[in-house]
Amino acid sequence: MFKVILADDEPVIIRGLKKLIAWDRLDAEVIADACDGADLLEKVKRLRPDIIVSDVAMPRMTGLDVIEEIRNNHWNIKVIFLSGYQEFDYVKTALSREAVDYLLKPVGKEELEYALTRAEQMLKSEHPVEYWRAEKNDVEQVFKKINSAYESKDLYRHFQDMGIDTEGKVFVGVSFAVLPSSDAGMEDQNMFELIRLSVFQKINEYLKQNKKGFVIKRDTDVNNLIILGRNENEAEEEISWLKKWIKEQYQVRLAVGIGKAVSQISELKYAYKTAKFSCQLYYFCEEEVVWYNRISREFRSSFDDYNVCYNRLTEAVISRDQAWKEQLDQVLDIIENLHYGNRYAAENRCVAMLLDLLKELEEQVEIEEKDRQNYEMFVSNIRKMNSFGELRGFIKKNLSRFIDKMFSRDSVREKDPVRQVKAYIKEHYDEDIRLEKMASMVYMNPYYFSAFFKKETGQNFKNYLIEIRMKAAVRILMESELTTYQLAQAVGYRDVKTFVEKFREYHGETPAEYKKSKNKQGVF
């Protein structure tokens, strides 16, 4: 069973997590709990769990500190974070450090089960020999032996013993996934799981009885097979028949990924991996059958493109320019292109984008607790979408509703001094901005304003101004062909030497070096 450690500085939450789900049904066992980060790390070192479910913000060491230790020591442990709204900054960092997921408190049963299932699938995928639980004499046992000391002739003999004729046949990797359908009464998650399990079992029984293929790996949401045929065309006919048969039997559609056809048993793993990758592309292209040999995709966007486009989106939203909807479409286009083929990376990028946007909005409008909770729920439901197209529509609909409400006449509030100063700096960073001028603008003594700004933001005024200018400098640098002198002028510096020094301190390189290194990375 998968070993799990729960960590939270509130004992009531740990007790609740233990009772929330049937751990044994997920093939998992809670072996320990921890009340703070240092306690968690000590138990991780001693017990070496497979999965950690942890609060992000804990005493002594944060969850982020612990996951950093895990990554530095190359321990194969999957981490699921729990988070309150006020810790959204932690969430972004958690995703960048390869956390499996984050869940907003109070966590729901389905959310936690889904995250745990994902963690288990990742562990199985990375160490299949350790985690496979195959039936005796099942072909999965053969697949486990690939790349081991077994010779090909031994594997062929194993197939012969099972009555599978491989003479003159090619092995075609195939992955099947059941697509949700309201027509089949699958609005209920439990019903969907039952139908999916039944479909997979039906396919497996058919292959075993007719000796036309075999299962090589069973995941929760995908059935991975090898279809035997004299050539790819024969295998394609078999796959088409299976799709039609399952639709008649269960009134459901199948997404199918067809991998490489190979002639050697030693290449089965390649056939399997290419099929699984192809099946996962349904999320992006929404084509029910995807052939690995026919995939054609141009990766034309870079992460710098994303940053530039996201900045334009925030500027349009804050200025209440309706063009923000077009900018959002462009941001989503870039996310899709950057992460095509990697569903979870695309989802995580969308989550990070929405959390960043919420922070920007908070500086402009009063967000009531109920509205914040609705936003959190909206973000947490992103992973329930069945395709990127569905996710795109979901984001556009809910974000539009939220922004319209936030910028309605009654919800715009008078800016407090800090908000007023921040808004002014973001709009006038290219001008001569001094602390005395800002203090005067909000009718404060400069010394009092300096202390007030530091207390309210946790950052002194000078550093905040530099941060805004350096972010603007990167954006302008990557969007234009300005000289270093012109760039300095564009962000409020009259002395080029001072600007270059500040840029190097903030970004680690001079403007010219920064642009050169980013251009070298090319387009992803």
C-alpha cells in the first residue's frame, strides 16, 4: 500500500483528513502525522512515505521548505498541499517545485481522492515494477520483464504458453479512455467510474478470448493495450470495431491514442508510451482517434511571450478596457501552445495566471469574502474540465462575471494611501518619482509615509519603485529594439549606469545579456 503522512498545525484538520476518505480503498495507508514542518521532515527522513498531504504554512518549517529538502535529496515522494486563500503566493511556488496539486481548505472528499489518485499514478508510472499489482499469469507480468534480464526468446515463449500467436504480426500500442457523456447517465462521478471499469473489463475479456491483443498496463483513467495484426491497417480495423462495439454496448464514446507499430517484443514499452501520449492529446485537440505518426504541432510560443501577453491582460483589466477579453484569449492560446500534450502543466499555468490576476484586482477594488470564496471555487474547478476548449470557455465565462461585478459602480472603493501610491507608480514609473512627492500626494509627512508604506506592504518604498521599474524594463526590452539608454529613459532612469546596475542586481544580467540569453532559448 502507498504510505502517506498527513501534516498540519491544527490537530482537528488531521483528524478530519483521516476520517474524510476510505484510505484503504485508495490502496493507501496513513502511517504518521506531523504538527509542524520540522516534525514532518524528521518523519519523512525516518519513514520515507510515498505521499505527503501537508498544509503550506506551518511553524518551524513551511511545506515549501520541506518539499525543497525532498527535491534536493532526490526522494521520490509526491506532495499534495493544502492552502487557505491568504497563502496563494505559496501555491505558485509549490507548483513550480513540482507539487502534485494544491487543495483549498476546507478540502472536499472528491478533490482529495482525485489528487491522491494522481499521485499514485505518477508513482506507478515512474516505478512500474515496484507498484504493479497484476493478476497471476497476466500479460502485464510479461511487460514488467521488458528491459530486464529476460531474453526476447523467453518472452515469445511466454506468449506461446498463453496461446497468443505473434508470428508475422506487428504490435500496435493503443490507449483507450472513456469520454464522459450525459446521455449515458454519467453526471454522477461514481456512476462514471463504474461504467469506465465495466468498459475496460469488457475490452480486456474480448482481447483475451479472441487472442487479438493483450493489456499491458491498467491506469485509473486509461486502458493501455497492444493490438496484434499483420499490419497497421488490420490493427486499425480492429480498433474501429472495438469503438463501435463499446458505443453500442454502453452508449459511450472512447478517446483512442494509437502509438507506434513495432515488430519486436523488446519495443513494447515504446509502443505503449507513444499510445498513451497520443490518447492524452484528446484534452487539447478533442479528436477521438489520435495517431502518434500523424501528430503535427508547431510550438511557436515562449515563456517570455506568456509574460508579455499576461502583462497586457492585467493592464487592460485594471484600466477597464473591454479589450481584456481579447488579451485573455491570447494568453490562453499561448498556454495551450506552450503545454500542448501536458494537461497538468496547462492547468497549473491557468491556476497561476488567475491567482496573479486576483492579486492585481485586490489593489483596485474591495473584494468581499463571499466573492473571494466564489473565485476560489471557480479556480479549484479548473481541473474538472474534460478538454482545454472546455477549460477556456469556463475561464472566460467565470472571469468575465467576476470582473464585471468587481468593477460595478457599487464595488469600487476609495483607494487608501498605499493603493493610491501603487496605482500612481504603475502608471507613471517613467517619471521622476520621489518619496516626498508621494507623501505629499496622500497628505502625509515623508518620514511617517515611509514607515506607513513599509508596515502596510512589508517592503520599503524605494525597493517597491525599483521592482516596478525592473519588471517594466523587461517587458519593454523584449517587446522593442530600444537601446540601453532609451530603455533607461523609458522606465524613469536618467543615468544609464545606475539603471544597468539596478537591472543586473534584479535580473542577474545586463539588459543586453538578458535579451541575448532569452533569445538563445528560442521558441518552445
